[in-house]
Amino acid sequence: MSATGETRSRTPRTGRVLALVAAAAALVALNVAALATGWEHPEIVAPAITVDLASLALTFGLAWRQALRSEAEFVQRSSEHRREAVRMQAALQDSEARFSAIVDSAMDAVITINDAQRILVFNRAAEQMFRCLRQEALGAPLERFLAPRFRDAHRRNVESFGRTGVTNRRMGDRTILWALRADGEEFPIEASISQTGAEGQRLYTVILRDVTRRKQAEDAIRRSQEELRELSARVLEARLLHGLGRKPGPFLHAAANL
């Protein structure tokens, strides 16, 4: 803005200030004159009273106007805050809905627990795996879904994991973990656990996979290998006896002819 423009913008403000100062000076002069002369000169007292009343009315009007303006500004700010709160709540609900959709679409069971190891998240796959409704699982201790012989050790392992600061790790690297369905059936699982901090508390998320079929296949392979080793040993024994000219038993005789 140019100097001329600044001078023009200041002129009305300066004029208003001077007018207010002049009015205040006149009001003070009238009141002093009224006090000095008393009621002997009504031509001075009457204008002083009139100006005082007008000043009071003006002051009250200005105060009322300022109060209304402040209230309007407060209502506007409150409305904006409410609208912002509604927007934030809607965004939070949308985020939670997306998170729930993602978790529920997972093929593996997903369970989130708090520091007290109580369940906060229990997805659809977990419902199917443990044969337990989500409403019944939420708030329950995680150990409810663990075989009794593993509960104490698992509780200590989670607490120890929380102190390490490691964000994630696989559980049961050396041994198969055994979980417990709602109907009491035990079954083998693979599990991994991660931790994060949220709202002043530590949360643990466990991802579980039912490995019953794989365990059955591994057990079947192991039994077949054991049977094969036993058969091989008997075949070798039968051939040794046959070579020594001794008559083997019926089974060993059949094995020696293999």
C-alpha cells in the first residue's frame, strides 16, 4: 500500500479517536460544572444529566453488542468444533471399518490382546478355528484358547517378549504349539506375534495357523519311515540267517525272498 493510501486509512481512525476524546472532555466539563454550581443553574445540570444518561445507554448498548458478538463467535467456533469432531469421528469409523474388513478377510486367525493378555480383536478365521463366537471371545484371557499345560509358559513368554522391544517374532520355532477349541479339542498351531504401542498401552497381535493336516501328514510319513526301517532290519536279519544256513521264521523267510 502507498503512503497516500495509508494516510487515508488512518484519517477516519484518527478522526474517530479525536471525536471520542472531545466527547469525553465535554462530558467531564459538564459534570464538573454541574457539581460546582449544584441545582442553581438547571441549564447546566439538565444537559449534564442528559449526557450522562446517554453515555450510560451508549455504554450499555456497546457492551450488549460486544456480548452478542462474542456469543456469536463462540457459537460459530463451537459449531466448527462440532463439525470437525463429526468429521473426525466419521474418519475414525471408516478407518476401523476398513481395518475390520482387512482383518476379517485374512485366511489365518488374527487375535490382538492388551497388556493384561485379554482379547481385543478376534477375526472371522479365529471364530472358525476355535469354534467360538467373537462376542464370547472379546474380553476373555488369551489362555482360554491354549492347552492348559502351555498356559503359564505362554504368559511368561509374552511378558518377556514385551520387554525385549522386538517388534515381531515367530512363536514355537522348536516345538509345535497346541491350542484349545471351545469344545475342548486340542490341535497343533503355528504362531507369530508382533507388538506395538497405542494410547499408552502395549498391544500384541498373534497370527495363528491350524497345522492339523500337516501334522497328520508328517506323522504318517514318520510312521511309514519307521515301518520301512523295521522292515529293512528284518530283511537284513533274514538274509544273514539264510547265509549262515539257519532256517528263518516264516516272516523272515518271506523277507529273505524279497
